[in-house]
Amino acid sequence: MNKLKHLLAAALLLALPRPAPAQAGPPPLAPAQYREDVAFFWQTVHDDYAYFDRKQTDWERVRARYLPQADTLRSRRALVRLLETMLAELYDHHAALGTNRPDSPRLVPSGSDVYAEWDGTRAVVRDVRPGFGAALVGVRPGTEIVAVDGVPVAEAVAAYLPACLKTADPAARTYALNVLLAGRHDAERRWQLRQGTSRSDVRPDHPRPLLENSSHPRRLESRRYGRTGYIRLHNSLGDNGLITAFDSALDSLLDTRALVLDLRDTPSGGTTTVARAILSRFVGREQYYQQHELVAEERAYGVKRKWAELVSPRGRRYAGRVVVLAGRWTGSMGEGLAIGFDALPQVTVVGTELAGLNGAIYFYRLPNSGIGFSLPTEKLYHVDGTPREDYRPKVLVPPAAPPTDAALDKALRLLK
């Protein structure tokens, strides 16, 4: 617990869909330094990772399998690849390096445009991110992805499956499938699809890879549907400038009788400061909005450390009814905001299942290479005790093919 680290209450390293590439700059390390970095990485995960109880990962086997490879490293590029491979043994989308190679997999969900699951041996799309390549080439919920780059999907996914599991875990297969479908930074994706009885070949990254530059020019947008206000956040929960922008938008809608707050484009998470600033405009008294548990302390000393976080009123309170929209691209602090709103009596959360990212992350840095990485180190809970990664909206709406917006339609009906 005495390692260099900073608590990030959401996915700060995931705030960009593409981390900074690993570049040739510093001279190569000595072999002993590479080994020291890899050993530090392994020990940090061993000590601080909060979710081993929900994984089948055999972390001792990870050490036996990968630590000897540290002695063969001769470049930063090779070190990054080894660390990526070790981290993937956790099959956790909220654990990430702060750097990447051009051929590294994109991060999920911030660098993905579909969410898929296995139906037996079939890879079936369950949800599609509006406005990105998969949606633009016609992928819809229910589409089967038959092959990736000409390789049957059941074979292609093998490259992303953990090698050090105690026993097979369906969650690991789902993780690997979604990493495969997100693709790599430097490679164009080519998929063969089956929809009903028809097959088609599509190129989601043609003519340009939209997932490589998914920034939005505005932090949010707002409008009115009659007497109902609407605010949509554009993946800006990590931007402190959102506080002023949100206050301005909400103040302009204080005369409405109801509000829709759309969190469906927050895959990269953000900070508790911004989240509390938003929540604070909807509470009339100081109250709890989420619980934390620092697993490493109990692991080290046998004493559980668990606490609740408060939000305090700020500015003019919005007193009308509220529907919060959430979905597969509501990630990390977006999920924290959703569960915080769910605890308020005037709020209904509507949508699909969320990203399901694990906990709050801490940031670490390797002693020799300086490579950063983040791990879910605190478990997070709804105030009712539900683990955040297990939370489901009270009103579930099946995913719909763009441009249909079934969740927004449902929200507006509820607020009539």
C-alpha cells in the first residue's frame, strides 16, 4: 500500500479512447530493470486488485507464466505488450495501461461501438453505439458476427482469452469477444455478418476509423420537449468545465416541470467532483449517494474498511421529476452518477444494462519505465448495497437499432 498511487474515483486513464502511444524516446532499460518493473506490476495487482473474488484468474500462475519473459525484454515496446497480456488475465475492462502500441487493442467501452454476447457458439450483437462505424454499416441488435478479418469469430477470439484461469468463465469469453470486436488502433476492422438468412461483409472503420477520434465539440447539449427539459452529456464527466456548463444548461430549464438527463454517452467515466456537482443540483439536504470498500486493507490486516460518500446541496435545486437515461456506454463515473440518482425519490433510471465497469481505480507508475497503469482497487456500491457493476435500471428498455431511440421515447412517456 506504500506504492506511488493516486485515487481516481472514476476511469481517469480511460478518459481518452486511445491512450498515449508507446514511443521510442528513453534508452532501453537494463534487463534487471525490466524484470523489476514486471515484478512490481505483478505484486501491485496481487496486493491491491479488488475483484479477485469475482474472477477465476490464478494470479500465481500469471507470475509463473509471464515473469520469466521479463528476462527476454529489450525494449519499451516489448514491455508494453507483456504488461497488456498480463493485465488481460483479469478480463476486466476497467484495468488499463496508460500507454499503448499502435497495434494494441482499443479500450472497451470508450473505444468500442458494439456490445456482443455469446449465444452458444454464435456471437450476437446486443447493442450498437449510435453514430459510429458499426451502426453506419448496418449492424443492429440481433446481428450475428460470423467472422472477423476472414477468421471465424470463435477462432479469432482465442487471441484475447486469458490463459491462467482456474476454471472456464463465461465472463472471460464475453470480455474477449468485445475486445476482439473493438479492434486494434492501427487496423481496419472487416466483419462478416449474418442477419436472418442473409450474409454481408462490412468495414466499420471505412472510410475512416471513427473510434480513433471520438471527441465531441461540446460538453453537453440541451433542448426542450414541450415542458420537459433534456440535457445530454458528451463524455465530459472528467472535464471540470462541465460544472459551469451544466449549471448554465440546468438554470435555463428550471421552469420546466420535468427533466431527462441522458448519460448514455459517458463511456470514459470522470471524477467524483464533477458527478457530485451534478447531483448536488437535485438534492435538498446532505445525503449519501454511494458506498466504497477498500479491499486491500482487509486483505492485508483482516479489518474491513468501508464508508459512504455524501453529496451536499448546491445552487438552486431542480424540483421537478427526473428520468436518467443510461446504457452500455454509461461507464465508470457515469455508472456512479446513475446509482446516485437512483437513490433519489423523484428520479427514475431508464435504459439498458450499463457498462458494468468494476469499482474505483487507483493509478500506479512503474519504477523504471515510468509506465502508468490503473486498477479497480475500491469496490463501489449503491446506497442500498447493490454492487455498482450489478446495477440495472429500474425501467429496462430493450436496445433499438439507430435512429430509433426507444429509451428517450419511454422517458418522455413517463414524464407526461
